[in-house]
Amino acid sequence: MANTNGPGGTDFPWRRFLYPFAIAGAFVIGIWGLVAALVWLLNAVAHTATVIASAAGPLGVGGITLKLFSSKR
């Protein structure tokens, strides 16, 4: 078997291009994972705020309606 990686060889040096693409791919997958985690976290926060707001009752701004806890009488 002849060595074709030397001078005048016809073999393409895949390793020279594989490492940068592997690093870039890992970076992109990490960024997408981070974005997915942030979206999940914002969804959980929005759901929690909705549950708290629905349990607290009517809520207003500036003295119109500030009834946070309804009386049971």
C-alpha cells in the first residue's frame, strides 16, 4: 500500500477540515440547548405567574382595583 499523503499525493487531508467543523457543530448544538433551556424556563415562569394571578383575584393599577385576596364572607 503506497502512502499518498506525502508530496504529490492525491489523498485529501480530511482531518484538517474535520476538527473545525466538529468544534463549530458542538458550539451550535450548545447554543441551541441554551436557547431551549431559556425558552423552557420562561414558559415555567409565565405559567407560574398565571397561576398566582388567577389565585390572587382581580388586580388593578393606581387605585382602580387592588383586590389581591378576596374575602370569604
